[in-house]
Amino acid sequence: MEMAVRGDSFREDYEFEMFGEEVVASLAPLKDEKFLPIAGFLKAHLDMDEDEAVEAVEKAKEEAEEAGEESIDVTKMDAEFVAAMQRAAIAGIRGSYTEDGEYIEHDEEEARAMVKMMVGGYSVEIGGKVLEVSGDVRDATKFRGSRGSI
């Protein structure tokens, strides 16, 4: 419901551990101009929709945890899939928090630099989460101002 009310300003904080430290990224759902090319690429080249991509990321994350690994092993994944998830991560990262809890907003170039510096499967994990949040927004059916709105 919060997504339906907040719309474009909706953010979801995603906590994960990177190199033994807690990191909190603030993620936004992708707008169509970013989402549709990624979804189209996944369908055309990898024959999967965004829900299947999210499931693939979650499965890889579970396998990594079961193997005692800190993050997803991207060497076991299709390179085009990894690139698509990284594009989603770049487009969805809107900010992060300092150790003191201060919010720092990031533009797309800063998000691109962050993803480029990530080692291991963290960028894929974030990309999967961005697609999940984006899919959740698409599933929201009532928006302020629409018939039957909240």
C-alpha cells in the first residue's frame, strides 16, 4: 500500500553484509524507460521474465550461503544475466547510509561507480532486489487519484 501512496518517491532500504560490514542501500523501483529495456533483454536473450530473474538471484544467494560463501559467485552465472542485473542495480540505487545513519543520496553516475567497485555478486544481489521492488510496484493496483483509490 505504501508504494501506491508514495509512487515515484517510494524507496526500500535493503540491508546486506559486504566484507563483514552491514551496508544499507536505498533502492527505488525502476521507471519504464529503465525497466522495459532490461525486461525485454531478459526475455529476448535469456527467455526469462523479471520474476524468474529475481528467483535466479535468490537461488544463487541461497546456494552461496549453503556453500559458506559471502556472496553470489558470478562466475557460475551467465555473463549477460550478470550485466542485466548490474544495469538494474545502477538504475535502482538512490542512496545509502553512513555508519552514523546519515542518508546520502546518489545519482546514477555515483551508483555506476559503486557497482563497478563491487566485488563478487553484490551487484547482482542488488539488481535482483531492484527488479523485485519494481515488480511489486507494477503489481500495485490502486494509486492516488485513480478510481477506487485509497
